[in-house]
Amino acid sequence: LLSDGSVRGSQRYGYDGRDFISFELGSESFVAADDAAEVTRRRWEDENVAVGFENYLKHVCPEGLRKYVGY
């Protein structure tokens, strides 16, 4: 959450201590860390999972930050 109210960010997942897959808000796309994660990336893109990630990063998370930043 930036001072002008705009939002930047990503959501990242790891497995067994290693990067697995991330969602980049700026490009609204998934980035697979390796060939195994590529399977998940394709499936999530086919199932339009990005909409949920985008909603969380653009609306849900910033609302929480705004709420608690004043404490």
C-alpha cells in the first residue's frame, strides 16, 4: 500500500524450503519457479484463479493494512 493509495505486491508460495510459485500483481500473472510449479501455473491460469489473488492483493489486504496502520 503506497502513500498515494495505489497497491503493489505479490503473493508467493514455497514448498520444502524452496520457492514454488508466485502471483505478480503488476503483470497479473503467475510465475513458476521450476518445471513442477509449471503444472500448477497452467492449471491456475485455466481455472482463472488469478481473479481471487488480484482481489485479495488489491482490496482485502489493503483494507486490513489501512485498518491497523493507525494503531
